[in-house]
Amino acid sequence: MRTDYTDVSFWLATAPAYRPNAPLQDAIEADVAIIGGGFTGLSTAYHLLRAEPSLKVTVLEREIVGFGASGRNGSFAMTLMGLGIDVMALLKGKQAALEGHRYMERAVDRLGELVAQHQLDCDYIRPGFLRMATVPAHVRKIQKQIELCHQLGITGIEWLEREAAQAQVRSERYLGAWWEPRLALINPIKLVREMKRVAEELGAHIYEQSPVLEITRGPHLLLKTPRGQVQTRKLVFATNAYSHLFPMLRRKQIPAWTYMVATEPLSERQLEAIGWQNRQGVEDARNLIHYYRLTPDNRLLMGGGPVGLSFGKDMARDANPNAWRHLEEHIAWLFPALKDVRITHRWGGPFSVTLDLTPALGYLGDRRVVYAVGCIGHGVSMSQLNGQTLSDLLLERQTDLTDCFIVNRRVIPWPPEPLRLGLSLALRGYLQAEDWWHERGQARH
């Protein structure tokens, strides 16, 4: 049994000491069993018990809470759904794009409400979001996205010209920016542990280091772990990027990997050179985006760029030296004053991708089983609201959340291997090629 998780991410490496809950070692019964102890699973447990305190809710986590994407992400709680509002409008129509954006606005706000209501100790700040244009094509792209937002009646998003953008974060590479005040930054491992605390206070039973090895569907659902089993009336797959490991979900999503690096704490001189006094979350406008932020102790965290893929059930893609080198070079390209900064942490983690690049939640087979997949790297806020949506589905309540177009929609299945890998490589290749075309002729990373 693994005892040291400090190599999994910067967040886990720098987190306070933690004692996981004991594994499941008995045969127990539950009203609802939840597979996955990340944001989605813990939020679902929380919202179920808030709505129906008498329920017996059990959470089964393969490793420790926050081991997956919930403990490895860039920490952005933002309004982005899929690959952006323009892509969503192209794939699903303008009404769906608006509906998705409203869902995500509500998700960001809901996270802030939870933090305030339960005094969650997770380094929460709400500094807003900048999407920086670093090549002329991205200026046009962002301006068209903002124009679409305004056409749809979305307010609070505006274009910053080059000088105004550079006044926020100082880099000669910036040509302008999307500014949006609705973004929060958190420490994700602190948040997931706080959500565990709150769920347990409401009565949730959480078992860590308890992988689900077998699921049997009958009059009741039976889940077997190495040392125990759960007989449950209802079941939640809160497994996101790991969902394809379960036969019932095998083709609804695939995992892809994003990579991150963290610098040593920046000196006062280095901070002065890059400005960034308001500590906003920043992305660029590439397809394979870079995303970055400052931590409370003034480290620069940079993620994105190259995306990792795998074949079949292989989930051993957390390390990628080429991606880490790309990120280190990109830091120097953006901020020459940081070209010699020391990198202290390097990590990676999977995120969930549906074939149509759109999140999906709903029933699975019948109304006893629900699932959520396809956060596509934007799950910090979405997962909290998804938990409330899944709770409504389990309680068979029709609400404005369950009426959202991402709920109980038809999910286009990924093809079986080896076609799945071929298709995912082709999609990644197209996105890389478009980025290269826009950035051609520039000495950049």
C-alpha cells in the first residue's frame, strides 16, 4: 500500500501532513455509493446529505482524496467549458454555448459560496482572469470570442489593448487580452481535504485506498474492493479521466495528460520585473494552452503546452521530460527576467476528454447509476456544481441544473483501440498544427 504521495504534484508535496482514512474492510450497505474521492465525488456526497441528511452515503477512493486531477490541476476556477465559447457554439450551437457559459458562471460562484459558508481553508482568492494574445492571430481570435459573448448577452468580459494588458502582467509578448473578473484561484489539495471534512461532518463514510475491483448489477448494486464490499441502492461514477477503466463507461471519454512546473519563490526583483500585482490567473489563446499563476509564496506555476495520450488502460503518463522542458523554455520566452529561475517541482496528471469536447453527465443504464465525464481540464469549479447536478439526478428531482443541455445528452462514443489512439493522435496533431501555423516565423516556445 502506497504511503508517500509527495511526488504526485506540487500541491501534494507542499501540503500539510495527512493521515488517510482506513480502507474498507467489511461488507456494508449504503443508499448511495460514490466511486472517486475527488471534487466531483465529494461534492456529490455533500449535496446529497444537505438535501437528505438521513441517507447513508459511502465514498470509495482508490488512493487518497485528491490523488487524481483534483490534486494536480492548475487551480483555476473559471467559466470556460470545453475548448471555449466559440468552439462550443460551432459544435453545439449558440444557445448551448450560452447555456454552458451560464452553468460555468454559476459553478464559479457556487465554489465561492461553499468557501464562505463552511470557512474552507484553501487559499481562496478571486483575482480575475486574463487570456493573453501572444501572436496577431490570437488577437483576432480573442476579439471574435468577446464579440460572440456580447452577442449572446454575456457581460463583464472586455478586451484590453496591448498597453493595458502589459500593465497587468509585464511581458513584451503580450499584444492584448481578454479580461474577465469571474475567476478564483485555490489550493486544490487543501480544497479537496476541506470538502472531505465537510462531507464527513454531514455523515458521509469515506474509505481511502479502496479501489473498486468489480461491480455487479442486480436487485442491488454490489461493489467489491480488495478487503470489503458495498451493497448499494444507487451508484455514482465520479471517476472522470479514469472512467474508461470501468466497462460501463469505457467509450464515453478518454484520458489526456497535462503537465506543470513550479519555480522557487520569486525574489522581489523578479516580481517587480514581471509586475502581476493583482495576481490574476493567466492563459494564452493557443489550442494547447499555457496557463499560469502566482502562489501565495510567490512561486510561478506554469502548465499546458504538450498534451500526453495513452493506449488502452495505460495510465502511466504522469512524467514527460519534453513537456517540462517546453514549459521551462516558455517561462524564459515570456519573462526574460526569469530565464535563470530554478524549477523545484515537475508533475503531470490526466483530464477527461469526450469525443465532441463537451462535458456529459447523466444516468447510466437506469436511474440507479449516474456519471460525470469531460471536464476537459476545467473541472475545479465545474465539478462542484456537477456534484449538485448529480445529487438532483439521484434524488430524481427535475431542476434547472438537470435541464442543462450537458445532462443526459447523447455522448458520441470513442472508437475501440487501436482506432481510439489513432483518432486522439489526429485530433492532437490538428491542434498542434494550427498552433504552429499561427506562430510560424517566430522564435518561440
